[in-house]
Amino acid sequence: MEQLTYVIVGSGYRAQYYARIAARFPAFFRACFLCRSEEKARSMFLQTGVPATASVENALSMKPAFAVIAVNKESVADVAAQWVERGLPVLLETPAGNTPEQLRQLWEL
């Protein structure tokens, strides 16, 4: 069976749930954190054992099947739109948007 690869955008406690899935079932899942800085990426790798980067290009080089968006609720709609525009399905860990306008924009994507 081929591994399902995904990128985890964010590094908070909710993002770490998805890292634990990959760490617990490496025959099935491969994940990578996308963090705001290389320092945070190193910290996440040391905490979870899951690869981490601050580079979108590095995250995309894994050829992820989808992106888990686990960022703060103020940013989730914009970050989700960026990943949809890159051609990836997204799984959102917080409400998709804070306003009807944000929800409509995401729906249109």
C-alpha cells in the first residue's frame, strides 16, 4: 500500500494531532509540518519526529495529496485559499471563515 502524504500548515496543538497520526502509522501516512520559521520547524521535528520546514517549496516537493490547515481562525480562510490555489484539497481544523464573505470566497474556489 502506498503512503498517503500530507502537509500540516501550522504547529499548534491541533496540528500536532495530525503529526501523531503519521508518526503512529508510518506504513500508511507521511506528513510534513509547514511552520513560520526554521526555528519552529526544528522544534516541531524534535517534539514529534515528523519532518518540518518553513519553505512552501520544500513542503510541495513531498507531493502532498492534501493540506491540513491548522492555523488561527483569523488566518484560516486566507491560508486555505492559498493551498486550494496551489491545486490541493484542504482539511480545515477551524471554522472555514469568520464572515459570510470569506465562506463565499472559499465556496467559489
